[in-house]
Amino acid sequence: MRGFGIMPILIPNTAGWAGPVRFLEDALGTALAVPLMKRGLQKAFGHISSSLYIPSVHYARHRREAMHFLSDAPQTLVHHDCHPGNLFWNKNRSAVGFLDWQLVRIGEGVSDVAHLVYAFEAMVVTLAVGDMMNLDCNLELVRRTAAAVEQLDAFSVLQI
């Protein structure tokens, strides 16, 4: 993971970090995924391609299956709330770090660094909830993550 200064540590699935808080968070995330995605997409109207609306809602409906698909990947310590609002850089911007670690867990390392669908979902949900970050910045991040998801056809790799 050059450029990020991150070296993943592979950890067996038996690490036992999936406690009741994680299960509650996963259940709430699954229950709220569709309404928050729809609300966020409505608020993002005109900022992203309309071709992403159907796959975005489909992803939200099948979020649990997507997480299970990704959980077959090697497990490591993950931040699990990786979006631009939780990143910081050193003075010369040669290294990045994460803020806001309350969701840390054992999981698929790809979700923190390269899983575009999660980054897109995080920005759309942030927009849906509102008042979590500057609206113009949030819309710009929705636009950028949406463009990356669309260009790389990121929804198709989830096989859901």
C-alpha cells in the first residue's frame, strides 16, 4: 500500500472482534441502508449521473450480501469509517492517517483503502443525514466518489 504508509496485518477470522456493538451497527446499517441511500440520492440530484441510482439502491438492498462477499478476503485491522472527513495528512502531504476510530474492527482491508462503493455510500449517507459536514464539500465528495464508482464500474465487482 505504497503512498499511504499502511502495512496490512493479516489476522485470522477467529480473532473474536465481532462483539454485540458490531452486530448492532451492522443490523442498523442494513435496516437503514435503503432509506438513507434514497434520501441521499434525492439530495444529490443533479450532482451525479442518473445511471448510478438503480445500482446504488440495489447495493443498499443487498448491502449485507456485499459485506459477506468482501468478508471472504483476508482479514486485517480496519478503520471501517474511512471517508475524507476522517483523514488527515502530514505537513508535506506525503503520509495520511485516520481519525475517528470508534468503528475499528477486524475486516476486509480493501474496504478502507480501495472499496469505492463504501466511500460512495459513506458520502451519500452523510448527505442524507445532513449537518455532518459542509454541504458544498459533501456534494463535491459525492460527485467525485460517484464518478470513480461509475468509471470503474465498482458495483459490478460485488457480485450481488
